[in-house]
Amino acid sequence: MTSLAKSIETYINAKDGNRPYLIADAFTPDAQLAMELRTDEISFPGHVEGAAGIAKVLVSDFALRYENVYTFCVASPPPNELSFDCHWLVCMTEKSTASARVGFGRYQWHYDDQIGKVSQLRIIIEAMNTLPSQCAAPILDWARTLPYPWCPSDIAARTAPAFAPVQSVAGELERLALRR
């Protein structure tokens, strides 16, 4: 049976690599997705039902707008847990403008150990910063060097490019990790 950590890694591989077919390996057919946006810089529906809907919204539709996506769980992989909360960091570029995007939030995962897949995911988007296209290469170079997909907050903060929005996101993730 698949572990929650493996399901999370499969989801990230599906989303970052534009591989919607992998979502069925990570989520139950009737999985529920809830989205909470605390920023106006990106939009998603508040609720999505089923693995097919999740694949459409978080992979296929997402890939129409964004590329060069790196998603990190700012935590260590969970040991055989049925639920797991962690912060996340994302770096990517916008296809239409080549602008860089750096954001963070929180994942709340619930695992169905009978089926061996995720049954519920809540994604909270705390911040999504848009930076000019000339910032994209340094941000993507940074993202490429981080441990993937499980990244300690101190490494992200210590190595973040010197752009204020990136420093702010990395610093906030480190502060949040220290409070845990």
C-alpha cells in the first residue's frame, strides 16, 4: 500500500510536471479538495470533487498558465500518518508574461489507509508574489538547488535570492517552522 508521503510526492510530481494521469495514483476517486485563498494574486475554485476534478484544476488548468513549477513541502516526510499538515513553497513562471511567481501556504492532508490514497486535501494560499521576468532565472536557479520535494525551511531561507518578495516568503516560512 502507498504511504501518505508517497502520495504527496506523486501529487507534486503530477502538478509540477503537468502529468494529470498521476493524480489517480495519489487521490481516492472521490477525494475532496478545499482551497482557501488569502491573496488576490491567484485564483482557484473553493471546492473540487473527485480525483478527475483535482487533476483538471491543479494540473491541467494550472499548466495552461504556469510552467517551470517547483513545489516544496517545507517539512520532513510524514511517518505513516493518516493526516499531515505542512507549509509549502512554490516557485514558477507565468507562461503569458514570463513573470516569476513565488508563494507559500499550508497543506492539510488526510489519508485513507484502506485505499492507500489521499481522501481530502485543504490548500491554504497565504501569499503569491509576482516578480518581473528578469527575476525568473535567479529564482528558478535557487529552486533547482533546494532539496525536492521535502525542503527544510532554514535551507530555503539561507539560500533565497535577494529579492524582497522572495526573502519575505522564505523568512516567513522559517519563522513558521520555528513556532512548530
